[in-house]
Amino acid sequence: MSELGIYLHIPFCSRKCYYCDFNSGPLSQSARRDYLEVLRQEITHSPWRGFQAKTLFLGGGTPSELSVAELGALVDALRQTFQVKREAEWSIECNPGTVTRAYFVALKQMGFNRMSLGVQTFHDHHLQALGRIHNTAQTREAYRYLREAECDNVNLDLMFGLPNQTFQEWESDLSEALSLSPEHLSLYNLTIEPGTEFGNRYARGELRESDEDLCADMYERAMERTRAAGYDQYEISNYSRPGRQCAHNLIYWHKEPYLGFGVSAASFKDGVRWTNTGNLNEYARTASSGRVTRATEETLEDREALGEEIMLRLRTCEGISLSALSKRYHCDVSALFSGTLQFLSGHDFITQAGDRVQLTRQGKLLANEVCLRFLGSP
């Protein structure tokens, strides 16, 4: 397959958020400049030069901390290296407080046609508690800049289950987000990851996880409010207006090929999955060869690959087709997982209509536990 998605990791930001476990943090101006040059070299020396790119996604970190000139150099490298499809989706993550109206105009002129704004919450005390650098007034201003720049495909990221967040505060966040009428919403349950500031506080007993029942109520409320507002829940945590799904993320969930450029970036191609080294010095040493040192690499056997694809596709509203998977993996998937399917169906975690298996509302609440059942022994 010559079509693929492309992800660029921009690891720098003004300050690391307390919940973030991505490879990111503040870097000096010289370190930023050096990283961007190395990233450009990794792109131009890619062994997959000439392949068609149907999506591009800049994540981080804070990609919107890049200047227009810095972004332009990366975009030029991508266009010189890959055949970017005319209808390609170009996404970039932006943080309120780091953007202007002119910046969004420049992004559009460069080719970016999907902007993702890291809102997280509309309550300033929660933003401060999360370690975010922006406030709610800057969020509203950034969204106004987006629309004034005629950006017509906007995603808002929000989180629930924040420390000490009430149900009423989440209801308020949903109301404000929906009142803005973005084309896409990503609504995530906050998780406390080891090694983060929140993870360290949790280990010291200074922070507690949010109540599971409260988080479930918040999630169900999100499903209800978005559906009533005309959004389709096309994946566990993602909601869109019809036809405005994130094409890049669908590549991940459909287990299609993608290339990741940058420190710690992940790739999947020809059945092999790998991640670039997370060490900046090692990354810089090897990127110009087009073969960055890999932190991990694995080739999934058929049985593992099948289980993973079921897990990924079940996260989407379309679920899985038993016959399509059986054909792709040369086995009877229905028979292989008969016990698992029967158990999950009997407990109202999945629904099966003929060939199609999908998560129920209850299954979405426990999606991780449900999907993991397909990764172990049948």
C-alpha cells in the first residue's frame, strides 16, 4: 500500500502539564533550532520517499509554538519527500495563549485545514491545577481567531475526571464547548500516569483518582449532550459533525500504515511497529541517515495482529466485521472467539447483528476491559 498517514512530533512547550506523559518539555532556542533541523533531515532521508501522504498530523508538545518560518521549512520538506494528496487532511495541535489570528491565516495558507485546540476545561482554577499556561479568556479568544481566519474544521480537546471536578462543572464545560459549535470534540477521561507530576503526587498520597462512578456519569452525560447537539460518537472519546471525523486518527483505529517522525514518534508499516528513540542526543545522531535508532520494534504474529485489530476497531462506532477479519487473517474469527463473544454479549457489553459486532453503551463505559479480552487466549 503506497498511501499512509504522517505524524510529526514537536516535543517542546513552555511548561510541562502535570498530567502529560508525552516526550515533551521546555527547550532552549538553540536546542529547538537543532531539533527542527534534525527532524527535517529525518523526513527528507526517509526510505519511504515518494509514497502518498493522505494525512499529516503535528502533535506534541506544543506545535503552535513553532514560528510560521519554522513550520514552513517542515512543510516544504514533507512536500519534497512525499506525494501529498490534494484532499489530504492536515492537522495541527494548538494551545490557547500561543496563537493569533494572523497565525491561523498563515497555517491555512500553508495547507493546514484542521485545527485542534487544547482547551481541557473552561474553569480557570482547574487549568491552574493541571499546570496549563492559558486561561479561559485566552481559549475564547483563540477560538474567535480561528473563526475569523475562516478555519472551518476545528476540534476542541476537553478532559473530565479532573481532581476535585464536580459533575456541575463538567456540565458547564460541555455547555460552553457545544455553544461554540466546533466540527469535532475529543472528550477524554483524565488518567494519572506514572512519572508525571500527578503520578508522583499520587505515589506520595497527595492526589487521589477521581471517583469511578462520577467519571462514568460524566462520560454518559457527554454521550447524551453531544448526541442531542447533532454529533456522532464515532470512537470511544471522539465526536464529530457528519463527515468531520479525524481521518488521521481513523488510520490508527483501522490499523492502516503510518510513519512517525521525531523523537519517540511511533510508526506502523508492513506489519512492523516501532518507536523512535526517546533520547534527543541519540535521535540527533542517527536521524540524518533516515534510520533513527528505535526504542521498540515488533512484528505481530497473525494471532496477535488479529486481536489488536479487533481491539482497535471495536473502539469505533462501526465495530468489527467478523467475515472481513476472517478473510484477512485466514481463520474463522467467530469460532475462534466464540466464548469471548458469548460472554460479552451475555453481559450486554457488545451487540451482534449478523456479521457486525459493536460495543453497547455499557461496553463503552468499560471499553478497555472489554477490548483487552481479545488480546489474550480465546
